[in-house]
Amino acid sequence: MSHPHPDLSSPPPLAEGALRIVALGGLGEIGRNMTVFEYGGRLLIVDCGVLFPEEEQPGVDLILPDFEYIRGRLDDVEAIILTHGHEDHIGGVPFLLRERADIPIVGSRLTLALISAKLGEHRINPVTIQVEEGERHDFGPFGLEFFAVNHSIPDALAVGIRTPAGSVLHTGDFKMDQLPLDGRLTDLAGFARFGDEGVDLLLSDSTNAEQPGFVIHERNLSEAIDKVFRQADKRIVVACFASHVHRVQQVIDSATKHGRKIAFVGRSMVRNMNIARDLGYLTIPGDTVIDARRIDDMPPEKAVLICTGSQGEPMSALSRMANRDHQIRIEEGDTILLASSLIPGNENSVNRVINGLTRWGAKVVHKGNALVHVSGHAPAGELLYVLNMVRPRNFMPVHGEWRHMRAHADLAKLAGVPSDRIVIAEDGVVVDLHKNRAKIVGAVQAGYVYVDGSSVGDVTDAALKDRRILGEEGFISVVVAVDSTTGKILGEPEIHTRGAGIGADAYDDVIDRLQDALDKAAKDGVNDPHQLRQLIRRSTGRWVNDTYRRRPMIIPVLVEV
């Protein structure tokens, strides 16, 4: 089994007749999916998504793939293929198109509608090419075939990539629900036919590789959702992803059945549901939807709100409701339905929101206490099914954390893929498919690129570390006036703190220490400003650590007189 090594060097030039595969995101993480294929000097990109920040990344809005690997070769890009319309697969497209706006965007009808609306907000007019399952299209040396797959959003696609170096099947995100709400089955026959032709490399969704068995049918949830509506006496607030059209349809059906009106809350939710309705993916009776501003005029037992925030995102509508920072106030007896799976890493944020909502007297229904969501990703039984149908010569698990990819690799071995033909890579690791064999040949830069407001890439890991220290420990600023010639301290240092939890009456001891240290430095002839600032920082930091066992940020300010 091939695996990444921390000492991988830059890859050699691509051999003639070889296909290069570089994931710039989506390996070892849930999100930021982006894979670059190279053949004959031309590039093909599959997906370009974002990752949402965690608590240790304060102030960050989004995390993008690092485009540095392809930045100097954007003119070589034939197209960006979007497998479906989830943010972790399309959210990075506007930032890539800022660098070359005319890269063709290829996807299904709904996917293109969602990305076009997003690009419109960035004032980018994209070049789009709509495709459907069963179609074949050529983009430079890449011959593409598209397959229908079932997922938690309509119109998802897998893509087969034919090149002179061999054939690759990229499943995108998928599951094999045999009774899908929209009747659109995963094209198992197409997978089998493609496998019969000979698949040299399979890249397959690993998110649920640790889960045994087969997926629960989406339609099984309708009764559970309807039970929530039957038992609710007051308002119902449903939180789900803004792209989960199927789940919203189930909520609308129950609301209509029980005579309730619906209001969509949040810009992305309103936008996406309007797009889905206009394209016929969402069926809403004419008088069911009302403006969110009218929701307070409705009797509580007749009102349903559908919003974002199922992952505890700090600025989402549901989080703001939990914090009493939203125009919609949660009241005693309201029912909150979290109709999404929990993305790994979001547990604390979601629990915080649940506790906040419960505090105001709401009943919170979630996957942990009711069957109100099923995953959009194939569990182990379905992944084995695909491996056995496709029978790939080489296998590379994608779209998952390390434990998911390892579990998927173990499934591949059970299905008969030789261990030395299973490649477990991470973001930036370069895999070449040459002479029917996939091997790791090097690595390229593929770090996190942080979006903070209008800033893209300016926030560094060092800056995030500073933010964490400021948030957890506060800061102490020490202002010292010194003689610019002798380095001798002039007057008493001034100390200011914020968030460090140290009272002003505690400064006398550290001021004495500082004066002694600076006087000694002056006698030793030390008058370099940088050395003096370091001395102030060390002396103050040592005092805080010894006295309070804390490590706030120390900011020395040297005023030379």
C-alpha cells in the first residue's frame, strides 16, 4: 500500500504518456475538494470547493485550496468539472475565476444554476457548459463521460475520464439509495460498463467508509418528519444545508399536510430554494411560502421556518437565534429540527447551539434522538459494491479524513485490489498513472488559504496563532522610554492589559524587574532596540508565567528619547 511521506520532494517532469493526479484539497479532511489531472501539458480540474473554519481558526470565513500549483498554468486548464452543487465542491470557484474568468465550468443543470448565482454575487459572468448523465464530451486530451449518482442534492454526477494513459473513474460524492425521492438512481449499470472497458484508477468517496451496511432510504424520513409536525404545538424551525433540496421538499410536504406556512430564512437558503423551484426541482403549493418578516403575524401553530445553521456555524440564522441575536425569537414550546448529519469537527459548535435553544424552552429534535436525517454518502457495503463492479487496477480513496481513507483502502484490499496498487495520498501529493500503475512521485504546495472578509491569503497560520493567544490569554503592552544613546530607562514603564486577568495593583513587582533588567542592559552597553524589546518581552513573560501560570501576548513598545 503506497502512502505519503513527510520528506517527499518536488515531482519530476511528467513522463510521456503518463497521467498526473494532484489533489489540492479533500484528502484527510471533509471539504475543500479539488483534484487536478494533467496529460500532455493540459489540465483538467474536478471540483473546487471550500472548507469551513473550526474554532481554532478565529476570524476566518472560508478556507480555500492553494492554487499556487496551477497559478502559472491557468491557460492550460481545459475546464472545471463540478460533480454537484455543495459548497465543499463549488465554493472555491469564484476565487479561481478571479485569476482566469473564462475557464469553462462544466456541470449539470442545477449545479450550474447554483454556481452561476454565486458567481453573479462576485460579478463574474462564467462560461458554462451544461451536461447530463449518459453524455460524452471531449476537453482537449480528456474524454469525459458523465454518470448519474444519488446524493443529498439533485443532479449529482460521477465522471469517467479517458486519456491515452488510461481511464479514471471519479465518483464524486454518492450513495446508492434504491428508492430515491426524485427517482434518480446511481447509474450502477454505467459503472459496470465502464469497469468492463478497464478502469486504471478509481477515485471514490470515503466519507462513510467506516459505517457498515447500506444506506437508509431517504423516503423513510418522511414519517419521522411528519411525526415532528404532528407533535409540535407551536412554531417549527428546521435547520439544514441551503442546498438540501430533498430535505426541504419533505418539510414542505409535511407543512402543507398540517396547514402550516413556510418562511425561508437566510440569503443562501432563499436564493437556492428559489433556484430549485424555478428549475422544477422543488414543488411548493402557491400560497405556502410567506416572507420571513410576516412570520410573527402567524399563529405559532401555523408557522414553519427553514434556515441554515445545522452545523453550529457562528453567523448562521440558527446560531443567532440561540444567542438571542436574531429578529426571530425562540420561545417556550417551539420545536427545532436539525435535519442534517453532523460534520466531524463540528460537535462542540452544534452542542452549544442545542444548549442555547433548549435554554429558551425549545424542544430540539436531531439525528441523535430521532430518525430525521440520513447521510448522502455511501457506507461500506455500497463502497464494496462499487469496487467489485468497477474492478479497478489501481485505487485511491478520496473525500474523507485519514480514518475514512484508511478504512476505504481496507475495503479495496478485501475486494481484491493488490496492496501495492492502493494509493493513500494527502493534499499536494503527486500521483502518476503510468503503464497501468499508479505511484506517488512527489509533492507540491497545497496548504490552507484563508478568506477573512475581503482578504484572501493574507491571514497566515502565525496570525491565527496570535488570534488564539489574544482570545484565550489576552495581551499585555509595556511602554518603556529609553535614552537612545545609552539605553538607560527614563521614567517608570507603563503597563496596559486587556483580557489577561491581571489587576493594575499587581504591576509594581514586574516594573521593578523591568527596571533592574534594563539598567543592567544599559551598563553592559546593550542599546539595540530589538534586543531591548526582547528583554522586555522575556522579563514580563517570565513574571506572568511564574506568578499567574498564564501566557498572554506581550507587546513591548520602546520609545527612544
